[in-house]
Amino acid sequence: MFRGRKHSSGSGNSFSVLQDVDVPEAGPATGDTNPRSSKDILDQSLFAEEITTKQSPVPAGTSSTKAAPTSNPNMMGGGGKGKQKPVKKLQTQNDTESVTMGVTERILKQITDIYETGPGGGPGSLGLKTIADDPLLGLHLHKPRKRVSVMIVGNHSAGKSSFINWYVGETIQKTGVAIETKGFYFVTSGKKRDTLKGDATLFYYDHLEGFDQFDGIVPNLFTEVCTSKERNFSCVDFIDTPGLVDGDIHYPYDVDNAILWLAEHVDLILVFFDPIGQALTARTMDVIERLSKKHNEKLRFYMSKADQVDREDDRQRVLIQITQNVTARIKSTHAFSLPTFYLPSVVDESRTPASIPNAISEVCDGIDKAIRLTVQKNLVSVKTDCQTIQKRVAEVQMEDQRRRKTNSTRRTNGLLLLLASWLVLFLLILVSLRQLLATVGPLGDLVDSVLEKYPEHLEVFRNPLGLRKVDGTRLEAPPLNDFAWLAGGLLVAYLVLVVLGKLVWRATPVFSKRDLKQLDMYKQYAEGILKIRDGLYQDYFKQLQNAD
């Protein structure tokens, strides 16, 4: 017997496996109406320039009183009966939360600036990525994204595009019963409305490097840039994936593996199930099963379009059916939950919010939590990358010292070999000169007289030179054969010593004084960035405490 329980509350209902788990929260979404600037931290750092931290304005439109557009007939809700219904925005934020996300957005932007242009971005300011790419260090750092990436997966007509339109507050994606989304659509915030195609999308998102390995994916890759400031859209990048269907539907690329590849680069994966019979397609279940094996902690499951099922018992049967199929496929079913939601709209008086519980606020809260976790993760990345740079600088400096010591030893050994080669060369010249002088009459007699006059000083040269007496008074040169062996040996010894001297004296390249000064500057720069990071953490904690 499959056991489950129904959760009913003001935020919606859900069906869950009878297991409980304590899920740590990232902290309440609170705000700080006057966040502390990090300038006092920067003044203590080792940067030459003065950097002033500017607080970004609170995103406009985050107030819960602003209404969504009412001219979109394709927005999900009201049973999908084709009637044009104005969308009513659910109140999921208050003024405090608006300020909170303003502080969060500012922190995320500052972290991105630290990697790209450095704090302040003024002349002489360097980003961590520029420092890491310097040939002196040879590191490769990945720049943290300033927005949380949320990928929405589900069967055809599960309401993925409609949810994005509702969250953004504009009709960005096409919606309808027909398969409207056949490619991957990135929806991001910008200052100007625009559409980017495949190549531009790959260039805009540097973390998508390698996504073009899937044949046919580039022509089906798009980015919609929207100027909306609704909710926390300025901190979110949505990825609208193609609807998953079975049968003869042909995708121009490997859609399953493309979704799995993107899952490596997103922070949150929302899985929407359509309650009208399309949720349990084989392709959808296969993708969910493969996602749960590697990214189970990113997955969140929801049954969308709850308002299209009128009767409560029918809704519960659908929940049980979906839960049974999903829990049989996913890696871990511990505390599995399947909340239901629908997009707020003008409904009939008989369909009150009390009769159709809606967990749409839970979906939004999940995105907000992912944003807060992204802030913490990015701050950790700043610390890790700064420590990596400092460690690499220390390693490079130690390696340079080792090379200098090795070069000093080689220089000494090379000098000794050079002196030895000069000595051998001197002996070779002396032997050759004696052979020449001994074979010439008058010069030979002169040499003999000199040798006889100072026997105690020049006796050492007699035997090595191969001289011998014939009649007691005349020294003859050694035979040419003996001289050739002696001179040849000295010549070979000289050449060997010269070659060894050049090999030993070959110095390993070391850094110049300018390079060493640059390395010290990088180390101090990283220390200054860590102080800025501490200030950002204090700003983040302060807005949480003020909200309490």
C-alpha cells in the first residue's frame, strides 16, 4: 500500500512521502534600508586608489501593488479555456524584501566587478580573472555569475513559459496548447529589450562554452533580454527548455543530453507536471531519473495548473499517481514533496482561493532562497580564489628562489670547469712548444741550458714533456708517436671540460625585479580583496539582522 499524506495550508497543498527531514534555510529574506558601505574596509586595504562602494537603487516594480499586464490571452490559469483573463499578481514581497533584494543584487554585482574590473573599476584596478590569467601565475578562474540560473523542465504544455511570463510580468515566451518552445530560451534582465540568437547567446554566457557540441543546438538557442524589474527578476536567469513529449515528435538535436549538460551549470531545476495526462511521458520520466542521479539537490517538483482540476479528489488522485511514478525513478525519495500551484488570475466567484490552494509563493520563495545561497556561494568563491592566487604567488616565488640557488651552484661549478680547461690548454701549449723547440737546433740547446741551469725548478717539466738524455748533455724531443698521444689526450680533455662547463653553466630563467614586484603586488591585492569580501559579508548579515 502506498502511503502518503496531504498538506493543506494557506500556501497550497501537496502530496508527500511519509518521511521528514530538517532542511536548513539560508535565512529570512530581510532588508536593510541603509546598508553599510564597504569604504571603511577599502580604506584599510593596500590599493593605491580610493574605491567607493555604491548602493544600487532598489529595483523598481518589486512592490506587491503593481499589477501584471492584463492583455495576454495565453497566460496560464483559469483552466486554460481560451478566454482572455487579466493576470492578478500574487503578493509575495513586502517593502522590506524589496530592499533586501536590492542589497543582494548590489552584492552580486560587486562580486562580479571584483572578477572583471576590480573594485571601483578605475585606472590601475585589476580583476581577479586578469590577475589569474597573467603568465606569471598561469591560473584559470571561473567568474561567478551575478544571477541565479533557474532551469524549468517538464512535459509539453506544463506551463513553463507561462510561469516565466508571470514572474517577469511581461509576455516574453509564447504559450499555448501547441508545442511553442522547441529550443532553449534564456530569459535575462537587461537595460534594453533585445533577442540574441545562438552564437550571440554562447558569447554572452561564457559558462556555455562547449554547449555547441550538440549538433543542431545553435540554431535553436535564444536569449530574451527583458527590462522588467518585477519581483527578483534582476537576480534571475530563466532557462525555458523544450516540452518533453513521446511519439513521433522529432527534435533537431539531442534534447535529453542537452538538458543534462545544462544541469551542470544551473543553480536550481524546477520540474513542472501537467495534471491533464501529459505529466508521465516516458521521455519526461527518463530525463528526471537521469537528473536525480547527479543533481538531486537542485531538483524541485511541482504540479502546475492546479486550477484546471475542479474536484479535490481528482486532484489528489493525480498527485498520488505522479508521486508514485516519480519516487520510483528518482535517486532519493526522502522528504519528497509535490506542491501544487497555479498562476493567479481572475476566476469565477465559485472558485475561491480557499477552494483551490495555491503554492505559487513557495515556488517564488524557492527562487529567492537560491538567490541568497548564490550570494553565499559567490562570497566563498571570492575567498577561495584569493587564497588560490596567494598560494600560487608563494609557490612561484619559492620556485624562483630555488632556481636562483641552482643557478648560483651551476655558476660555481661552471667556473671551476672553465679554470680546469684553461689549465689543460696551458699544458697542451707547453707540450707543443717543447716539442717544437726540442726539434730546432739552437733553440733546443737554449732550452736545454735553461733546464740545466735551474734543475730544481724545472725538473717537473722533464718527464711530463717526455724529454730524455742521449749523451748526458743533449735532451732530445720525445718520439712523435708519444707526443701525438700526449697532445691528443690533452686536447680531448680540454674539449670535454669546455663542453661540460657550458652545460653546467647554463642558467634557468628567473624573474626580473619588476616581475617579483608584480607578484608582491598581486599578493597584496588579494589580501585587499579579502577585506572587501569581509565588508560585503557584514552588509549581507546587517540587512538580515535589521529585518529581524
